[in-house]
Amino acid sequence: MKVIVVGGGKIGFYLAQTLLEHGHEPVLIEKDAQTCHRIANSLDLPVILGDGTVLDTLESAGIRECDALIGVSGQDECNLVSCQLAKRYFGVGRTVAKVNNPKNLSVMKQLGVDIPISSTDNIARLLEHEVDTAAIKQLMNLNRGEASLSELELPKNFKFHGKMLSQLNLPVESIVVSIFRDGSLIIPRGNTQLLSGDRMVVLCKSQTMHELCRQLELR
């Protein structure tokens, strides 16, 4: 998932780092040159010196190819404008804005921000649940979100078409519970093949879902 993060403060740095660790491709936009230099030396990702409310800056960050934009600057109006440009001008699929003043939450939503949020701790998790991939449908949270039961649809050009489960290096903390194929239910074993178009129900710890998707190359 390609994500533009606007704002290089503590939250922006944390988000970019977290997204990187989860296998995504973040690009960070920051106005301050010293902050840009510090982040570029700390994280292996593109850092753009500029204003996230300016079209040319967004273009430089590759917004036409990105899946989501997150505005986490210290100014609500800047986060709003960045999200509006991303959504309305470039057609970005999902926008997230940090809301510094909780009173602006409803206004942000009314003005087109997909996910306005005032609590910053869960921005990365919320974004991933919304954007991670259209192929994933969460069915149930277990043990207060520690694990989840999810449905994954394998794409038509699935790289591992025809491979048996035992041949794939899937995460230890994940279990393929069932496979739906051509209207039939399959209880999988190690010699069960995965085919393009299969719908798999998987049980795994929440933090393992990213690794599972990476192993199956669903991004």
C-alpha cells in the first residue's frame, strides 16, 4: 500500500515508521528542512520538502499512484485541505486526518474526510483496516481485538496458484480455517492447493495479518 503522510512531527514519524515496518510504502511531506533531513537520515523512505496543501508538492510525492493520504500536521485546516485535494483532485481512495480540536470532527467528516480522528494512537491501525486491501474482509474480532477471523479472496493472477499450503511459508500464528471454491466448502490440509479466486477464511493474531498478506503477495 502506497501512503502519503503529510506532517513530519512525532506522529508523522511514528506513522511512517509503523507503515514501513508493516511492509507498506509511505512517502512523507514536511515543510521544515531540518525535520526533513532528520527523518531522511532515520527512515528508509522518500521525504519531500514542501507544503502538503500545494498541488505540485503532492504531485512530487506521487499522489496519483498512492492508495491513501494521512494529514497529521498540527493544523486542522492544513490536514483538511490536504485530504480534500487528495480526494477531489487526484481521486485518492482513502483519506485520514488527525483532528487537533475535537470540535472539528463532525466538520471534517461533512467536508469529505473519510476518517477524521482525534485520538492519534490508532491512526495506523484504522488506516490499514480501511485500505490494506479490498481482498480482505474482517468477519470477527476475538479477545478484544487480539486476533481476528477474516476472509481473503485470492486474485485472478494469484502468484502461488496451484501451490499446496504445506509449500507456503505462512506465519506460525495464522491458520487457514476453510476455503470456498466454486460454491463448495473445503476443509484444508497440508496438501490442499490454493487456486486463483479461492476465498479463504483465516484465523490469526491481528499483527500477523500484515505478514500473512505479505507472504501471499496480496498487496
